[in-house]
Amino acid sequence: MSMKRFCIAAAMLLLCGITGVQAQVMKAADLEKYAKERYGEKWPSSMASWGMRMTTGDESI
């Protein structure tokens, strides 16, 4: 494989990785906005409680 092809492949992989991380950050921002609208200022404790129930398998959500 030539050096030029290697550099192009590396650049493409880097671009895909950056795009994936950016998409996750946008989704997290949207989730935070939704949580603030639904739960108000107490959304961090509400999400922590919800997360705890999800990890322990409690289905009474």
C-alpha cells in the first residue's frame, strides 16, 4: 500500500470517528433539553434515579 493511500485511509477513519463523537454529543444535548423541560431544575436527580433503576433491573418505571 502506498503512503498516499495510507494517509487517505487514516484521514477517513479520523473523520468518521470525529463525526460519531459529535453525533453523540448532540444527542446528549437534546436529551438534557428534554429532561429540563420534563423534570425542571431537579432533572439531574431524576435522571440519576432513573439510571439506577435501569441498571438494577427494576421495571417499575
